[in-house]
Amino acid sequence: MRKSVRFLFFTLSLFFVIPFLYLSPVFPEVPVSSYKTASAKLSLEKIAFEIKRDSSASIQVSTVTAQSAKRKMEWGKIRLDYISRLPWTDEVQVKIWVLLFNREGKKRGKLSQNLFTVLTETSSYLNVPEGKGNSSVYFIHPDTLNRYGEVKQIHVELWSKGILESKMDQIISKKNMSNKLNLKDWWMRFQPINSQLFLPLYTPFAFDKDNPSSAVKLS
């Protein structure tokens, strides 16, 4: 008799519990990264690098014709695109580091830390509008590339009011580089060189259509 009562009690319990389990809401698992994206006021979308050739570059490379003819007249162009999620952002500070690799130095047997050169620049864009049409463009002079080598990696950070809003790393090329080289956090390990990255205004490409339209100042 007691066993029958216990079985009946257990059956009634399942009758009430099982429907509750089916009706309970199920919350989807949200990746942590989505919270960062949703809360960030600024976010980097793309970093691109290309070589630009211009006939007027030879005038700026060297005043000696014989020396100028031996060097490549190619500028390096870096473009980064980012999104602003506020109607207006008073100031967006862009910090950029560019890693150059000199394979000629490798042939001469230099130490690994001397194979690399890091260029850096900080600029501020004022009154940045909302949306995806925000960008920043930098140029590397032909003589800089001839001296320090090829662009291998780029690291960019976006800051606003002292807060790091977004950062991104872009590998441009791994050619002629050993996989055994430890380049983790390279922008903090090597002593950078300032004032080697130019805004479009100071290059032969000042009137290119894809130059940023926001007011900019160098920090």
C-alpha cells in the first residue's frame, strides 16, 4: 500500500514538473566578443596596405639625379576604416605602428632585433560623424622603404577621451621571414621612430578622392 502511495506521489510530481521544464525560456549563448562590439563607441573594420607610384615622387626622393635613379620611387599607403556609433565624436585619436623588415640586413648577418624598424604616429580626427564612412590614411616615403625595408605588419589603436575603444593587427606579408621569429607585441618591444608617416596633404597624393574628409591634427 505504501509503495502504491509513493508511486502515485512520484507520478503526480512528474505531471507538474515536466510541463514547467518545457515552458522555461532558453537563452541563447552569446559570445563575449559581441558584448565588446556592442558597447564600443568606435571599432576598426579594415586595415589595407598598397604601393603607390607617382612621377613626382622622384623630385622629393633626392636632388642628385644619379642617386635618385638607383632607388625605387614607390610610396607605401596605409588606409584604415572604422565605425563610429555616436552621432558625433569630439575627437578620435588614432595610434599606428608599422613594422618594417630589412632583408638586406639579414644577409649581412645582423642580429634579429636590427632587422626590424617600427614607425609610429599619432593623429587626432575632430568632429567625427556617425557611420562607416570614417577612415585614416598614412603614407611612407620611398626613401624610408628603401632604407628600412618592406612593410610586414601594422598595429592600430583607436582612443577617445583616454579610453581604448578598438585595436587591430594586420599581417601584410610573411615573405622572407622565418616562422621562428617571436614577434608577439612587437609594437611595444622595438623602439619606434616618429615622424616617418605622412598624412596625404604632405604627399603627391593630396588630392586623391579616398582621402579622409574629417579635420585632422597631429598630436
